Amino acid sequence: MDWVGATTDQQKMLHEIFKFSVTTILVGGAALLYGALQNRNDERQEQAAQAREAKAARRHRLEEFLREYTDAYNGIKFIRRELRNALIPSADGAFEINAQRYAELLRELNQGQLKLEQYRRLLESKPAYLAFFGDEGAAWLSSAEKYLRHVTREYEYRRLEKTEGTDENLTVPPDSRLFQYVVSRKNTYHDRTSVEEHFVPLEIFFRKMALNIEAQD
């Protein structure tokens, strides 16, 4: 930019103004670019921090669920062992069990069955809660819980008869749910339903849960 008859000083002034303007534009543009890059970097760091927090929260939730599930499962196994210990060998491959002891342990076992039902309902109503299970998790819990419900219903409806000659004991025949649930799989009359329908599904559920937690690392 120049004008007619401009003096040397005026030309120098115009030149300096031009350089200042160009410098201002370049510096301002660089500052804006740096600010945009810095904001983008801050956003990425914030997103990464949020992702880490979400991952940590998910792992904590899984660990809490696994802890509760393990406690419930161990409680069920403990009651089963106590029931097995309470069995008294009888004739024709049957057993007897003290009626009072049976009632005490079945009330506790009923709590275990309700816990499994609670977990099953959770997976059915909130499939995204433990999405890695797909439909299988609820199916495994349903199988195990359903089998246990048959055992508790036998108690609920008093299907075990009193042993002849005594009011203290109940007879536990091979075709009873209690017999099949409690006796060793080595027993001649054991039909393996408790293994296939109850314990195997619970074990698979446990392993899948534990493996998924390890994968969070």
C-alpha cells in the first residue's frame, strides 16, 4: 500500500504496519491452532481418564457380583455336606435323617435357592449387566435354581415320610430329591441329575465369570 508523493518515512511506517499486521495474524493463528490442539489433547486425556474409571467401576461391579455368587455357592455346598453327614444308612439302599436336623438345613438351603433365583432374575431383567454371558448365564442359573427348588419343595410339602417305628426320623428313599442331591455320585442309585442340572451349570457360570474379570486387565 502506498500513496502518491509519500515520503520515505511514511513508506517505512507503512512497511512496519504491514509487518506488524502479518506478524499479528501469524502469531494469532498459531496461538489459536495451539489452543485447539491443547483442547483436543485435554479432551483425549479426559476421555482416557473416564474410560479408565468406567473400566475400574465395571471390574469392581463384576468382582462384587462374583464375591456374592461365590458366597452363595459355597453356602449351598456347605449345606449339602451337612445333609450328607446327617444321613443314616438304612435298608435297601435308603437312608434316614433326623426330622429336626432336616428342617434346619432345608431352611438354610431354601435361602441358597432364593439367592440363585435373585441372580437369575437380575440377568433376565438386565441383560446388559453381565452382557458377556449372553443368554447362557441366565440359563445356567435357571437350571441350577430349578433343581434346588425341587429339593426344597420336597421339604415344603413334607413328601418324606416318617420312618416306621419312630417320630424322630424321616426315610430318604433313592427316588427322593434329597437322596439324589446329597449322596455321592459313586452311589449305585445316583442318577447324576444333580451333577448335570445343578453343579455343572454353577461351575461353568463361576469359571466364565472369573475369566471375564481377568480379561478386564
